[in-house]
Amino acid sequence: MKTTIGIIGAGAIGQTVSNTILASDLADRLLLASRTLVQAQALTDDLADMRTTTGSATVPSACRPEDTVAAAALVIAIRERFTNDNATDIRMAGAEANARAIRDLGHRLRGYPGTVLIVTNPVDLMTRLFAEASGCTRVYGIGSNLDTARYRLTLSTLMGVPADQVHGHVIGEHGDSAVICASTTTVNGQTVAIPARDIRETLARRPGLISSGVGRTRSGPAGAVLSTLRLVLGQADGTTELCTEWNGHWLGVPVTFTAGQGKPALPALNPTEADRFTASGHKLDTAYQNLATIH
């Protein structure tokens, strides 16, 4: 079966996602769009060089954003220019600038029938905004699945076990109010005491440490996109944490995919986790309403 994936945004993350998909041979064709056709063509040329050296079967081509509607799935990784001076709620800093671009893109792609993965931060707000502006029914935000991967990695290091032996979720906001589901986390199939506060602080510091060293997080988000594409395209079944609509809110919850169809479901939460999850939803709702007022 021939698969076409579209990527909108030729910045750091868009480039890394493109490289990852081409190297994985996940798609037969990559449609690449960006702020200008010149940028999209430059990325296409660079990927064509990579394709020649690696023997990848994926064919990249440049196009306008509107032309990506031919793809089975779209990855949106656009980022407007802004200065991030936030010491807390770092991912919220670009909300106003990115909202204009996301809303415009949603209008231009209105009615797109495929699956859309939003990478642009603040990802929970941008996912909701794109879904409402475009009318698309399969829109997910990448964020909580990356938080969960970082959680599993951190806990596996603390416990001295492989990461694949750690099972647990991080849900809610992709940001300061993320909720660690410690009460249902297992290590080697057993429930264990989780130092949630220490882990929460470690997770909060991790993006900044990566960004201070290499400029921006790239590979982690690209890996999250790749694993999610396999699920939404029906190439694998499984569960991952994604921003989606849940009881009228847009925030990260586990979504189980079977043959490409996703069904969100919360894990069991203890009272503290439930309160944190509710607070996370209210925070995002308030931020979204403030954003709507500005625009």
C-alpha cells in the first residue's frame, strides 16, 4: 500500500522529522511545505542527497501547504519568530505568535480528511485551535507521549532496569501542569514507590538542559512523531499518550489504536492525580479562552 506523509514546517523539528521518516522508509512519498516554497525546496534537495546515500525508497518533493491534502497524514511543525523569556510555562511563550499561523493553516486545510499531528507549541492549545479552525476530525497533539517516554527513561535509570520494563503514563498538559500517573506505574510488572516530586522536577529541567546544549529539542519529538504515525496509519497497534478532546477539554490522555482507529481512555487515578488532571484541564481551557480573546 502506497503511503504519503506531509510535513509542514522546515525548521529544526520539521527537518529532523523528515530525516527520521525518510530513514525509516515509513512512507513512499514525503510532501514538504514551509513558510516559502524556497525553504521547502531546500529541504527537499537535502533529503534527496540523503536518499541517494542511504538507498531510501521514500521520495521527497516540495509543495505548497494546500497541496499536502494528498497525504494520508500531516505533521505540522511550524514556528513563528518570537523571543522566549519565560522562566516557567516555557512552552506557552509562543502561543500568540504561533496561534496566528496555526489558525491560518487550519483555514487553508479546512476539511482535510486524514490524520493531523501537531508538534507546534504550546501543543495542547495549538491542537485544539487547528481542530476548530480546520474542522478536521482526526487531530492529535504530540507532547504527552514525549513526556511519558522521558518519565519511563528517568524511572528506569533510577531503578536500574531497562526502559521497556517501565509502564506508566504522563497526561494532562505538555508543560508545567503535566500529571504523572504514579499510582498505576509498574516496574517489571510490579507496583513500586515512585518519587513523583523528584521525577517531576527532573522532567521539568530536561527540555531546558537539551536546548541549552544543542539549541532545541529535536530527536525526542521526532521519535514521538514516528511512533505515532505508525499507529495512526494502521501499521501497528498500541497505546500512546496524545492531546485529544476528552470530555470537552483538549489535553493529553492515553489513546489506544487498533487498525488506525484511536480510542482515548484514562488510567485509574488516585484522588491527588485526579485533582491535578482536572486542574490541568482548567488551566488549558483558561489559556485557550485568553488566546481567543486576543485574536
